[in-house]
Amino acid sequence: MSSPTPFDFFAPCPRGLEAPLAAEFAEIAQRLAGTADAQRFEVGAQVPGGVHFRGGWAAAMAANLHSRIASRVLLKIAERAYRGEQDIYALAAEQPWERWFSANETLRVDLTAIKSPLRSLEFATLRVKDAVCDRLRSVSGARPSIDTAQPDVRVFAFLTATVCTLYLDTSGEPLFKRGWRLDKGAAPLRENLAAGILRLAGWTPGTPLYDPMCGSGTFIAEAAQIALGVAPGVERRFGFEKLKQYDVSAWQTMKVAALDAKRRAGTNKTDLPIFGSDISGDMLEKARANLARAGVPSLWLKQLDARAIVPPTGEPGILVANPPYGERIVVRGPRGEVREPRHASREAGAEAFGRAQPDALDGEFFRAFGDALKQRFTGWRAFVLTPDRALPGQMRLRESAKTPLFNGALECRLFRFDLVSGSVKARPGSQEPQG
């Protein structure tokens, strides 16, 4: 059952989304405030890469179920200064891990560090693992098995230059894995980053939203779930379900309410002003399947070249795009033949992108895309996520803001373009101080 003493939690998130995550947590806390037996959800400090909060099991479960931006929810177990690996071992060995799980559960230990003086983080990770296993053997006579692929329990250690903090993961799989994505390859855009971008863009349900390069539908699926009140974690399992002390009855109540909301969403007959298009018919089929799995009704989806788009609605809204730099850009030559840009696909990650050099075909595509926005989308705000800082120049648009964000390890910029009448060509030397 829930402890009367609140716990301390830390929720990591994609860098650049700390403020949106704190705002989201404030909304989740307000949701909990209306329940009879919920403990308080106190949003704490924002730090680079995440947000602290305090509360009982209800707070942790609600954060896992309802947060679209957090990557995980970590329960803080202990914190102490250290000088060497033996100090870290001693701290971990002192903790009553048996309070949370038994030797029957499989275990994984992960360690991250910032400015740690230790020479081998791998050895430090091993010492934490040994300490947890030794502790459980001392109290139960058995050691847990290690499973790095699909463990029942995950322990995280975080080292600064002087302090070691131990956490117990309550999430299991990362929270951006919602459970509705059918395609099993590397996702071009993580779901929690898409949700954070919608917040940064100021999008709210009822405002028209258009993704002209929607791919498998990440932006539009997230937006539709938000509009219909579908919890992002409604169709998945969580790490806390393998822990001893979580509040089972409170979780069952919370989960049933979320499932009921998803069922209501599936029968919703209201036309949502959420639109998607893509040049690839195969990607649109994936998008339709993903939307169905996400529990939202079918949306407006069309096969269109992004250079030929027109507003899908008469009311100006928000356009979001995460342009691919490879597979899905097909550029037609002067005689109509299909030519592929030489860029690596974005699934290949930051290293491949760093090796790729801009070519004329990409410039041609983005100039035409920028022209389409300038000529046909007056009154809209466009937000484009890209690792290419030169993109505004290629589009011949001046950004009104740029926000550094990370899609996994890939450093990107979210460019905002206010598409007023007579949008001007981007000039060298933006006045925007960020990034």
C-alpha cells in the first residue's frame, strides 16, 4: 500500500523540454488533486535533462501513465558523496533492496556520469550490481539473475564529480514507447519529443494542426490522443508493476479510467482539425495503422509532395514538420525522372548525418517547400525540426525563434517561422540569441 511519507522522484526527458515537462506535471498534479485518496504531487526543480518531483505512489503511477514528455520516472533511493568505487559499493550495499523486489526478479544496472573522476564507469556499474546482488543474497540466500534485454527491475546510478545518487526505475521500457507503433525499425521521431514540440508550439486542441511530412504519424497521433484525452501509457506495462510496494488498488482504478477514456475516444464522431500528408503511400498506410492502435478515429491523410501542399482548412493553424534527409525525399528531375538525394536516412543517426554534405537536390526541395509556405500559408505558424542549422537559408525564410532539442543523441534545432504576408528571405545573422 502507499506509504504516508512522500517519495522523491526524478523524470528525465529530452534536453530542451524541461519547462514543458514541468508544466505537464503541474497538470497531472491537478488531475490527481480531484481524487479522494491521492497524495500530493509536488513539482520540483528543473535541471538540464529532467524534472524533480515528490509524491506517493499515485504521483509516480500518474506520471508514468499520463506524461507524454518524460522518458522515465525514477524513484530516488539514496544519495551520498563518494571518492572511489568502494564508496559507491558501500552505498548500494546498505540499501534495503528487498523492500522493493526479491532475488526472483531479473535485474539490470545502468550508470551515467558527469565529470566523474573514476577511470572506469564500467567497473563502477559492476560494483553497483555486485552490491545489490550481495545485499539480496545476505537477506534471502539468493542472488537475482542479470537480464540486460528485458529485466524485471532496473537500478540506475548517477554520478557527478562528488556525489552518487541511486534510483529505482518505475517505468520499465522508456516512456516514449507508447505501444501503438507498428513499424519496428528505429523511429525517426521519438513520441515524447513530438509531444514536447506540440507544447513548445503552443498547440491546443481545436487549433488546426498540419504535418505535411507525417511519415508514420507521430505528430498527428500524439495530437489526436491529446485532443481526445487518451493517456499515452494506456496500452503498455510499467516497471512499478514488478515492485513489491506499489499501490495495486489505486493503479487498477487509474488504469480502468484510462481504458474507459480510450474506448470513448474510439467512438468519437467529431472531426478533429488534425491533418497529415506524405509523399509515400506506404508511410501513410503505417500512419493509419498506428492511429488505429493509438485509439483515435481516422484523420485526414493524403499522399502529397510537400512542395505542392495547400492549407487543409480555411482557418490558419500550426504546421509541424520533421523533414527526412534521405529515404522519403524524392526529387524529380527536369524530365520527370526520380532522383534520390545523397543524404543518409535520418534513422542512421547523427554520425551518418555528419558525414553527409548538402547537395543541390536538397536545396531545390527546401526552396520549393519554403515557397509553398510563403505563398499559401499566410497566417500560419510553422515549426520545423532538423539537425541542419542552415535550413532557414535553404527555405529562404527568416526564423522568428530557434530552440535546441535532442532527438535521442542527435542535436537538432526547432525553427519557428511566422508566415505573415510577404515573408522575407532569411538574412545572414539572425537576431535570435539562442542556440
